[in-house]
Amino acid sequence: MMLPIDVSFAQSCSWFPADCPSDRQLPDSAERFGNPVTPVEVSMEIRLHDFLTAWMQKEAEKKGWEVYMFDESAGSGYLNADRSGPLADPLRPPHDYEISFIFIVDADSLHAWQRWQQDFLTNMQEDLKKMATNNDYSKFTGMQDLKRKKEEGFRNASMLRVKIEINVVDAIASTISEDCHQTGQLNISHASVAAQYHNDRTDDKAIFDLNQFKRCTDFAFLLFGNWTLKPDGYAYFHPTYRADKKNIDLTTVKAIRSDVVRVIAMHVEGSPRYIRSFLQSLDTDQLYSLISH
């Protein structure tokens, strides 16, 4: 019988079982031009990386937390009409960029999680042997539920995940709505949309890159800049500049360059306590200053 449960926890970084840095990282500047992007867009990516990393490090220092980059990505750019090179700068739509971070908010809780993870693995292997010997897997569901609930508690006590998206096509609170509901509005300086959500059932395999914010019990969703204030029928918010196709086509000379920040979306995933602490001290004036008005 094949059991759908992880039986090994390969430690790939010193923060495991908190999320280790992903393999989505931007290459060196020279390698980025194959996308195809332009020099001004690469400069934008580097500028945003440095600014947002320093911004997150400052927040971590305020609270005595640790922080590290989880992943980073950027738009792939556009080719010109004959596909011989990048589209000319004056014709390029807003360039998108994304970066996310992990905060270790309590190192002691992380170490307790690490010890529990190893103990659970050892005990689980022994239990699975007994199940196989007796051909009785009735306790398996209980083992899965225990693992989920314990890791839910450790994750909430140990870490926050923060994702920041620049010039995205659209934004959504979560692409998984099952068991997820809004619990209230947030009062965040400069945010055009700010709300908090709760997950009735967490999923430790939810994919951060796909905006599946289900690994923790709670998350916050914030938008900065000019967005539609009501989501569409699929729950997506849209930057208002996209309503004019001349701002996003590949043939019109743009009034605003592609390397200018137009809108920002942010997700903060963790326990309500640490989400509230993070957002209360966050200097959103600095974030808002990135946006061209």
C-alpha cells in the first residue's frame, strides 16, 4: 500500500523546516538580457531588489527577527516585430518584478519545530512498520492530521512569509478560496485595499508562487497605487492603467517608461499576532514612495 505522507525531511538549509530559499532566483545581469529585457529594466530589478531587501532587513532589526530572501523573479520582456531583438524602450509596457522574504520571528520556536520534526519522523517510521506487519492502516489518517496541526502551530510561532509584486497584471487575495474567508479590513497608510483573511484548513503544500496562501492560518492582502477597488467575477483586482490598451500594447509610444513602478501588491502570511506586529511597524511611506504618480 502506497501511503501519501512524507517519510523523509531532507534538510536543505539551516532554517528547515521553515521554507528554504527556492530555486527561483534572478541570474546575473548579463544573463538577464536573454529574456529579452532592456538595460533600464535590469537596472529597475536591481534597484528594487536592493531597496526592498534593505527595507525588510530594517524591519527585522526593529524586532530582533531574522530575515532571508525566499525567491525572486521578473517579467520576460518583449521582442520587436521581426523578433530580432528586444522591443524598443518607448513601446514597452510596465515591467513586472516580484520578490519574497521569510522572517524567522522566534528562533526558539523554530528549533523546537526542528526537534519535533525529527522525533516525528523516527516515530512515524516505527508506526509504519507496525502497520505493515499487522496490515492495519487505520491510524494513518490520525497521523496525517497530527502532522498538519503540529506544523501549523510551529509555522505560526516561527515565521512570516512576505511577498511583494510590482506592476503585476492583476492581484488576488488567494487563488484557493476553499476554507478561506475575509475576517476584516486593515487600516494601512497609503493602501488602496487592505484586508485580513483566515484559512479554516491549512495546506503545507500550497504553492507561494501561484498565490496559494494556505500554509498558515492567516494572511493579509494589500494593494498600493491605483487599482480597481472591486474585484472582478474571478476575485482579481486590476491596475487601473490597464483599462487603456495604449498603456499595455506593443505598438504605442508610452507616456510612462516601462521601468517605472505603477502598482504594488503585498501578501503577509503567518499568525495574526505576527502579521499585526509586522504591519504596525512597517514604514509604508517608503514603499509608497516607489510609485510614480
